[in-house]
Amino acid sequence: MYSPFDIADNYISVGKKKVRMPVMKMLVLSIFAGMFIAFASMGATAAASTIENASVAKLISACIFPSGLAMALIAGSELFTGNCLLIIPLLQKEIRITEVIRNLCFVYIGNFIGSMLIATLAVYGHAFSLFVNDFTSATVAIAEAKISMSFTDALIRGTLCNILVCISVWMAYSSKTTGGKIAALFFPVMLFVLLGFEHSVANMYYIPAGIMCSYEYGITTGSLDWGSFFTCNLIPVTIGNIIGGAVIGFGYWFVYLNISKKISK
């Protein structure tokens, strides 16, 4: 097991590799990550869609969702929310701000493509017809709930979400084994789903899937449309995710790379 100091130190080299990989490789790996998160989101909804007790349904979905981050991390792909930890090598002056922006922009685009791809194929492949269309209704209801939040609520929930996601990535880096990495990342991710926090990449699947399901299955909705997807959810949640990642990245850089190295001198 790696110590927190080792994790911080190791992430410097990880971050340098991330920001300097070729654009095409970055895009392909980020598309895969978007697909993995979409599959996990879809599975979480399917498992909970026929459970009447709301708290049990939420717990079941929360236990399934971590499979998305496990696939993204273990298989080697690029996830926007986890890459917010690039603030660590940036503060250490090992990479440049332009490299961080380049990485986050291309990874965000790739995650969006991957999530949208799975949502589109699932809707028009009628995968949502499970359980006498309970799966469809649940998907639309989730999307409607997500665009009904205020800008402030979405931003705060996005911040809280990525504090937990980045902690899960940080903890996964502590292990030298695949099983250890999965066990480490599971609980923080489970918590953010259980508590109803907002993950931008997951929402790249959830809300488009809900919009397309409402069209394909003829479900009447209120203000669920593409405009509300971006303005009411994706934009504030993305900003919140960046803030949450910066909180963890700055905190652990400050403690384990800034203060620790000054003390050792």
C-alpha cells in the first residue's frame, strides 16, 4: 500500500503523462470512459426501477454505479472528473496551465461523445423496454429531477460529488492490486450516488437518455429539453465538479508536497 505522500508524488508523473498524450489517444480513452460511466448509470437505474421503497432503490443503484469508475480506472481511460486532480502537478510546476486546459477540454468532449453514444444506442435499441417500461419511466423521471434543480443547488451538488470522486481516485492509487483499487474506490462513489450529488459525465448520459426516451416512448414531460440540459444542469454541475476536484487536489498538494517537503529540508 502506498502512503498519501507516495500517492501525491506518484501523481506528478501520472499527470505529466496524461497532459502530454496525443490528442487522438486522449479522445479515444475519454470516449471509453464516457461509455463506462453511461453503462454504470444505466445499470444503476435498471436495478432500482422496480423497487418501491425509495431509500432501498437508492442504495441498490449506489452500489452498482461504482462499476463505472472501476472500469474507467482499471482499464485505463480518461475521465474528466478524476482528471481535475491535475491541479496537483500544476501546483508543483511540473505541467503548464495550457496543458491542463487542453486535457480537460478534450477529455470532456470525449466523455460527452461516449455517454451520448450509449444513451442513443440504448434508447433506439429499445433497451429501456425492460420491466413493462418501468425502466423507461424511471429514466425520464431522473432526467426531469436533474434539470429541476436551481443553478446553485446543481453547482453545490457538483462540488460535493467531485470531492468524493477525487477521494475515490486518490484512494485507488494507494493500492498495488486490482482488487484493492476497486475496494478503495467503491465507498466514496457509493456515497455520492446515495446522497444525490451530481456528476457531470453521468449526467451526459442520464439527461439525454431521459430526453430521447420521452420522444421515443411518447412520455409527456415538463421542461425537459436540450436547452435545460445544458443551462440547468450540465454547466453548473461541471463548474462544481472542477471546484470539488480543486479542493482535494490543492489540499493534498499543500499537505504532502508543499509543507512536507519544506519540513524535510
